Amino acid sequence: MTTCNFNKTTFLKSAAEWEHLPDVSGMEIAFAGRSNAGKSSAINTITGVHKLAKTSKTPGRTQYINYFNLQPGVFLVDLPGYGYAKVPEAVRDRLQRILGRFISQRTPLKGLVVVMDSRHALKPDDETVIEWGLSRRLYLHLLLTKADKLSHRQAQDAKRAVEQRYSEYADLVSVQLFSSPKKQGIEEARACIERWITL
Ligand SMILES: Nc1nc2c(ncn2[C@@H]2O[C@H](COP(=O)(O)OP(=O)(O)OP(=O)(O)O)[C@@H](O)[C@H]2O)c(=O)[nH]1
Ligand SMILES: [Mg+2]
């Protein structure tokens, strides 16, 4: 098991088009999820680097594929959110195409963190993204954010429901509760990423 220096993560680049994705040698760990689920916040909280990824109260904030360098040869990728109706249609179509292609085809992609609001997990779009990942046997970590908005009991129930849905893929899929403001779940998320790096 490696120990990563998460707080040394740096911004590498933003790409708006497939052709602009960096030509990396190494592996990528991407964060996907509905708009406003808390992907960018999770990247900041997990790395411990304040304002590394831009966050916003306005859904649809991340409209590029943003690359961060965790350590030589390991990249964290903040993907644009899906499912937000107010992004102009042309932009949304472009983003959805690049997102689907990224998850299904991007060669260096090793693991996908699927970020979902724990109060509304496993929407149809989330299940589609998870299916894309499973069909190429990516490692998937289902990060249930905003756990601070639920009681302990509700949060445990939400986690159990997600675990049950994918119990037949227990070799690929893990599930955890997370809260950025409470800094809950950082060690568990880091341990998952560290495990993927060694696999
Ligand atoms: N209470 C609470 N709020 C959170 C949490 N994570 C994120 N938020 C808030 O949710 C909003 C959206 O967070 P972002 O991290 O920007 O969400 P995103 O998934 O990157 O959104 P897009 O870039 O639009 O796809 C912000 O107002 C955050 O402060 C959490 O764990 N708990
Ligand atoms: Mg974002």
C-alpha cells in the first residue's frame, strides 16, 4: 500500500474537448456525478487543498474536464456534472458526449468515484454512468455526499440501499458516506484511491 501525499496535489490543466485531454502516461481516477452533487468539493476535501477545484452553489459549474496531479503518474480528474437542465442544450450535449466517451473509452482511467447526494442517490443517470464503468470493469467508489444533511440512521439506510443494489459487483464497487463541511470520510476515500493505485 502506497501512502500518497494528498495535500501536494496540484492543478494540471482544463480540457473542453476530447482532443485537448492531456497525453498522460500513468493512471487517472475520475470523479463523476450529477451537477451539484459535490464532486469538486470532494476533491478539495479529500486532497486537503483549499480551492483546488472550483465549487459553486450554481449547478453546472464545472464545464471542463479538470486535471489534477496527485503524484507522478497519478491524476485526479474532475468531470462535468450531468443532469442539470439549465445548462444550454448545445453545451449539455457536448458535455454529455465527452463524459460518456471518457468513462467508456479513456485508456488511462482506472477508477471512477461516482459522487451522489446521499439524499438522492442512484438516479437513472447515475445508474447509466455506473453501468458504463462496470461494463469495462473499472473500479467504482460510490461516494454518498452531504451526509451531514441526514440523521445517522438515514445515512446508514442510504448507504445500505446503494450497497445492496450493486452487491453482485462487490469485487469492483465500494460505497461510503461523506461530508465536506464535516470532513467526514476523508480517510476512507483516501484509502480507496491508494488501493487503486497499487492494484
Ligand atoms: N452540506 C453539504 N454541502 C455540500 C457538500 N459537498 C458539497 N456541498 C455544497 O454543494 C454545492 C455544490 O458543490 P460542488 O462541489 O460545486 O458540486 P459539483 O458536483 O462539483 O457541481 P458541478 O461542478 O456543477 O457539477 C456547493 O454549494 C457546496 O458547498 C457536503 O458534503 N455537505
Ligand atoms: Mg464541480
